[in-house]
Amino acid sequence: MNEKDLESMKKKVDDKLQENFITGCYEGYDILTSMGEKALSKEDLPSIKKAINRMNTLFIMKEEYERCGWLKRFCEEHLPDHKIELDEEVQTKIIL
């Protein structure tokens, strides 16, 4: 396999990872909107908070501000100790 083939394969893998990330954000958002507080598990709260940050960052990048507003209200009501922050990794790795 030559360098060009390796770069092509890496790009395909990166594109698939990005596609899966974006799909996962929308699926996670749908779970939160449909289940509300029931979607929150005390054992998974750190992961859920990180996922909310990642979703919110993606939605800002895609200019889906209604979703951002909903996430903010959801956190204010159900996770009052969580301040949504931008996820730097999403900002640098996701190309829209």
C-alpha cells in the first residue's frame, strides 16, 4: 500500500467517525427530548454532561440555536450544577 492509498483510507475512516459522531449527537438529543429527566442516570452523569457539551458545540457549529437553547433549559432544570461549555475537540476535529 502506498502513501496515497493510506491517506485515502485514513480520510474514509475519519469521515465515517465524523458521520457517526454527528448521528450520535442527534440521537442523544432525541433521547433527552423524549425521555427528559428519565434519561439521566446518576452513574453516567459525567458522561452525560460531556455529551451535552459535545452536542451543544456541534449545534452551535451548525447554527442550530433552538437545540442549544433547549439543552440550556434542560440543564437549568435537571442539571443545575452543570454549566455548558464548548468542547474544544469537537471544534477542532469536526469539519462541516
